Amino acid sequence: MIEKQYHFSASIGLARLASTLVRISNKHLSKVVVEYKGITVELDYTLESIMDVMSLDIRPGDLFHIRFVGIDEVQALQLIEDQFGKMNL
């Protein structure tokens, strides 16, 4: 298991963050979980997952966690890190 903490920037918007996370989670076998204020959302490639992340209502400036669990967790983390770098998160 790998867990990372991220700082949410208003410049990317919550919808873009949610869709990016769900899209990336679909490319790996590992479970990807977003946690914010004690509420967790397990991601899969569905509209429901996007809505679940958006319902967390992560605010600009707040911290949230992403947990990766599985055989390709390092690769999933790297892909998210790469995408967040491009989005200046």
C-alpha cells in the first residue's frame, strides 16, 4: 500500500480532478482510494465514481489523500504524479 497527500488547487477544478483520477484508476489493477475528511471513495471507471469524488467537495487549499493498493500500485502512483505535474496540482 502507498498513500500520498496532495494539496488541491482551485486552478484545475474539482470536475477535472475527479475525471483524471477515475480515468487513471481504470488503467491499473490496483485499487485507488481517495480520502478527504475521513470519507473514502474507491475509484472505478464509472460516472458514479466521478460523482463520488465530486461529492467529497474538496475545497481549494485543502489536503486530500490517495491510497494505492495492489500489484501495480507504484505504476498507478507514478501516472497520477505525472498527470498532477502537468496540471500543476
